[in-house]
Amino acid sequence: MYEALVRMVVRPGKRSEFLEFPRCTTQVARECEPGTLRQDVWEVETEPDVVYVYDVLHGEADFETHINNEPVQEFGEIMNDLVEGWTMVIPSDKASPPEVR
């Protein structure tokens, strides 16, 4: 599986515009990406300019399909206008499930 958790600091006044992209990519994933298993977006009250985006994909080919879909490509083109910075909290790489003890 591939998963990614990204913490994005949104530029002041750009939150609404920013949030349109995860909404759109979630819709595209539901309709066209059977390998996208989960996509969550959330905000934390104590971090008013931060948005977290979490994706889980079945495999490498599904990850490639996802990052090449039109909304993700469009977001990449204007990301610098919307985001001050971002941190990959969980890398978009093969992820193994946690060990059960």
C-alpha cells in the first residue's frame, strides 16, 4: 500500500480556494480511481492556516494514476499561490500495516 499524510500551511485568505482541490480530487478518486482506498482532508482548530491531507492507495500504479489526474496536476501548477509550505508527515511510499502485538 501507498499512503501519504501531508501538512499544508495555506496562505492567508486562500483556504476556500485551496479546499476546492481536495474536494475535486476526492470526487475524481471515487469515480475514476478504484485503487484510491481513502482520501481525507481535515483542519485542526488550533492551527487555523493548516490543512492535512491523507491518502491511501492500493499500490504504485494507483499512486501514479492519482498524481497524474487532472485536479492534482492543476493543483501542482498553482500550489505556490495557495500554500506557504508543506511537510510530508507520512511519506508517499510503500507503507506496511502496523505490527499487531
